[in-house]
Amino acid sequence: MITNPFEFVKYFQFFFIRVAVNGRIIRKSGIVTYSNGTGKFFTFDFADLSGEIRCKAFNDIANMFFEQIIVGNVVYVNNIFLILSMSF
């Protein structure tokens, strides 16, 4: 019997660590630099059949992954830390 190694987005609670998610990139921002010039980030959203997650990549990680994140591609993300957004 094969078990699914991925979690569905709709089952996430407030905080998880070491979660594996498989989904399609549906949105991506440009790189944003902080107004004080100390860092940068970009965001991207991906979705599975049950929901969506917004991810933020900061500084060196943003530089490393910005070109690799392409809208429409399917990605596998693991070892992520999730925080429930309070803006609905």
C-alpha cells in the first residue's frame, strides 16, 4: 500500500514544521527591497486541490529561488514553517 507523503493545505492548523506540500504556482511577486535597504523578499502563492498557501522568501533564499519559481509550474516544498495569517 502506498501512502501519500504530502499534506493537503486545508488540513493545516496554526503552526507546522517539516510539512511537505505539492502544488502549482499560481502567483508570484517581484523582488521587494526594504525601505531602509537592509534586505529583500518576494512572495509566491501555490495551491493544491484543497486550498492555497502564500510563501515568502527572504534575502539569500530570495536570490536563490526567484528565477526557479515560475507561475504554472508544479513545486514540491518541504521542511516549511507555517503561520496562520490573521488578514482575511
